[in-house]
Amino acid sequence: MLRIGVFDSGIGGLTVLRECVRLLPRATFYYLGDNRRAPYGSRPAGEIVSFTREALSFFRKEGVDAAVLACNTATAVCAAQMRGEFSFPVIGTEPAVLPAARAAQRVLVLCTPRTAVSVRLCSLLSRCPDTHFTVFGAPRLAAAVEERMRGGTLSLSDHLPAGNYGAVVLGCTHYAFLKEEISAFYSAPVFDSAAGVARRLFSLLEGDADDEAGIKNHICKVLNKNKSLQKMTQKNIYFVGNDSIFNESVYKRMFIFDI
Ligand code: DGL
């Protein structure tokens, strides 16, 4: 059975996890949210590298077949480096710039401050020279999403820039919880990356047309017997790490009825 680690700074990656579970319902998932150290988006790159390495080392001990960085910020800062350090495939999450550019000429890219200044985002945007992008690194929006899920309030106008845009890209997985609200705020379609990441994971593991391309049949590992992994919810998801109970409760609250 396939084992997949999914990592984010907090609850944002749950939106990616949901899509991965939809496409790979028989796989076993480990969700690790680093909520206590979130948000990552205003941290120095070195810290993000070290936290991401910690998470992937945890997944390695569990014998995962692949890991998903369900975090645009960690992907922008260190996906390439992590691919060099770990032997299992590391799938990243990138802002859905290309589909948004197909839909509109003026596109707002919402992301964390760290992603906003990344070389990776810059090179992604350069692939759409005919589109006018406005990149906005929201300093506190990811934290506000975490807080809202713990009962706090969130007003979008405190966090988002005004303007008219034909499409909005959600370049942070936390923002996907606000998809409908952000779409209404700008009266524009909103693009997130969750389904694209899940499709990438699926094709990597299962192969596209040719099953030989997938790794499903090539890997069979023994699950570590670790007491911290006793907690499993529907669809074979283990929520691990310090905030496992919170992440599991958000996942159930938001998604359990539509998977
Ligand atoms: N969810 C993360 C992302 O996609 C990071 C949010 C944060 O911790 O700043 O960028």
C-alpha cells in the first residue's frame, strides 16, 4: 500500500490533502502541520529549510513512498534542495499562475511575503509574458486563517489589496479556505493549486497511461510501529505532530462530508 506524507506549516495543506485523498483513496496519508511555528511566510529562508527538513526526516522514518510539500512557501524556498536530500519523490505546490493567465489578462497573485520575493515565483510568472501580474505578499493572512479556525474573526479588507482583476491566484494553501469569499471580494474567478498537486502526485505514483511510469508496483515498505501514529481517521489519514488533534478536527469539520 502506498504511503504518502503531506506537510504544511499548519492547516493550509489540509486543502491539498483532501484532493490527494480523492484521487488516491486507498493510499495511507500522514498529515504533518507545523502550526506552532506557523506562519512560515515571514520567517527567514534558513528556518523554513530546517523545518521542512525536519518534517521530511519524520516521513522518511515512517517509510513514505512520496512526500507532498503542501506549502507554496516551503516549495519556493527549498523543494529543489529537499529533492537532493531525500530519496523519495518530493512534490511541491506552486501558484496556479498558468491557468489563471489563460483566463484573464490582469491577474492578482496572493501569497506569503516569502513566496512573493522568491526566484521560483518570478520564473513562473516569466512564462506568461502577455499577462499583467500583481503580486501581493499578505503579511498576516495565513495566520488569520489559522486563528479563524480556532474561533477568531477575519475581515478580508484588512488583509487584501483593493483593485480590479480578471482572476486571482491563491499562492498559499491557507487561502484556499477563503476561496469563495476571495472570489466574491474581487468578483473574479479564483485559482488554487490543490487539484493540480493531487494530479501530479497521482501520475507520479500510478503512472499516466503507462503503469511502468508509476512507482506503485515497485515499492513496498514496512510501516514503522510507532505509538504516535495510532490515531487514524476515515480514509486512512494519520494526523501527526504537535497539533494533530486540531488539524484532524479542522479536516473533519471542513471536508469529511464531501470526500
Ligand atoms: N500554507 C503555506 C503556503 O502555502 C504557508 C503559510 C504560512 O505559514 O505562512 O505558503
